[in-house]
Amino acid sequence: MAGKLIIGNWKMNTRAQSAQSLVAALLADPVCNQPWVGVAAPAVYLAALGAQLAGQALQLSAQDVSSFSADGAFTGEVSAAMLRDVGCRYALVGHSERRQYFGEANPALLSKMNNAMAAGLVPVLCVGETLAERESGQYLEVIFSQLAILAEVSAGEYVIAYEPVWAIGTGKVASLEQIAEIHTAIKTWCLQNAKPSANIRVLYGGSVKAENAESILKTENVDGALVGGASLDAGSFRMICQAAGKLI
Ligand SMILES: O=C[C@H](O)COP(=O)(O)O
């Protein structure tokens, strides 16, 4: 797919009614109701939103997927097959908040990637360094170690999201030079080491807003954006999609 991919990650926000209202606003807007736009909603609302999105261009994403694939005694887990069943196209994997608060690491993340692809989902593997890792100069090693599972995944389509942890929800955006450096390094690493993806796309995430979206999306090797806070407001998200739409 040429052009950009924009996914709004709602994180642990919304209620049933506000989630459906937000999706209704996006569906009513041809700028947002596009096959290259998605929303990653809380798991509990995915089934209702999947029904609301049936037959529409706008895509649905999960924020996580189980590392277990078979049905069975895995209390609290949501499998890739279940996510596909309710209409998800994407699933975030290894978001920094999952790594930080739930201790997610490469072995489980590899299973999540494989389970997602086996079920027909496109996983979005999130990578990125902390401020301490950036300041120590070790950021590329950190990112490459997070990408390492891509050498082992089953072949299939996946997306990568580069999200410097220090830029998430902080209002601090990586400079365009920093973004270009990392995105180029990720693509080069993938070409040399990763299992081929149908179409390797690298999204940027971290305080993407209406005001900075166009310049970020125009940056070398940036194939889209993973948008947190700004995706909770239909007007702000619209402007980000509009910036992306101009670049298709
Ligand atoms: O998944 C999205 C990222 O964590 C970015 O969040 P943010 O746009 O609120 O900084």
C-alpha cells in the first residue's frame, strides 16, 4: 500500500458511548474514513466497534494480543483469533507501556507477533528507547535488540512503530533529524536481518499532533504515525489524517 498509515491508540480511555461517538464522527468524515486509518480501542469495546465499522473503510486495531494462541485456560487473555473474529485488522504488540508496566519482553512478544499473523492480523511492533538509553548513546542497540524478534517471526505482513519513550505523552517530540536517523536505521536493519514483510512500514509515535503531523509525516522513511492523546479528539485526529492524505 502506498501512502501513510495512521493509527489512533486510545489507550485506557473512553466508555462504550464515547467510543462509539468517536467512531461515528470518524466514519462521517471522508478524511478519516479511509482504509489507511485505524483506531486501537480498549479490548472491551472492540466487538461493538467492529460491528459499527462493518463494511466501512476505517480499520479497527487491538492494543494488545495474547501470547497464547489456542483456546483454553488462560484467564483474562484475548486471543488473536478472537480479535480477528470481531473485525480487527491490526494489533499493537510490545507498546512501551506494556513493556514498562507488564514486563513484556521478546519471548512473549515473538509469540504475539506470530499469533497475530497466523490469525490474519497485521501486528504493529512498537520499539523505542527511554531517555536514559538515549542519553547514554545506546539507543540504536536498544532498538535493534527489540527488533531482534523480527529475525525469527514467521513470514508475513507486519508494521513497526518507533516511539521514543521520552516523547510519549510528554509533549516532547523527537527532532526530524532524530526521527529520520532511527527510521532509516530500522529499515536498514530489517532489510539485513528481518524476515521479509509484505511491505515494511515504520510509523512514528510520540506527541504527534495536528501542528507537527505534516512535517513528521514528510520525514524520510516515515510511513505513518501512531497517535495517542490527539486521537481521542475527532477534530485533532482529523487534521493528522488530513496531513497524511495530502501525502498519498
Ligand atoms: O501509542 C501511541 C503513543 O504512545 C504516543 O502517545 P502520545 O501521542 O499521547 O504521545
